[in-house]
Amino acid sequence: MDWSSEDWKPTVRIRRVMMGEVSLYDEDQGIQSVCMAHITTAAHIICRKPKKEQRKAALDRVPESLRPIAEQEVLRVWHEHYASSAPDPLPS
């Protein structure tokens, strides 16, 4: 490991995953856990948007490498917390 760069720092590694520069699954479990906590928080924020189109637009802004994970988390959060208000969180 090159200790002269800052690539080893957890904050740098988390940022790189969340920006889509590195796959979530290429990082160790601790980094994955922190990233998933951020994705879950984002899923709650997305689910609170009042219209399907707004939720879809928010998901479209997620980096492509994280989008399937984020979509799955939105569906999980939706069915766990918001399903009574509307049956489907995203437009077909």
C-alpha cells in the first residue's frame, strides 16, 4: 500500500464508492457497511418524495454502479415503511 497517497483513508474509499468510481463489492466489509448506511438514508429520502416521477428522477441521479443496489433498497424501505400510502414506489 502506498502510504504517501490518501487512497487508504476510509473517508476517501467511501467517497470513491459513493461517487461510483469503485464497486461497492470491491471494498472490505467495513466500507461496504458504511456505504450501505448512506444508501439506506438516501432510500428513505427518496421514498418521502410525494410523486413517483420525483422518486424516479432521484434514483436516476445515483451513480450507475450503485443504482441497482439503491433501487433494491428503495423497494425494501418502501414496503417496510411506506407501502400503506401507495402500492408501488416507482413508475413502470
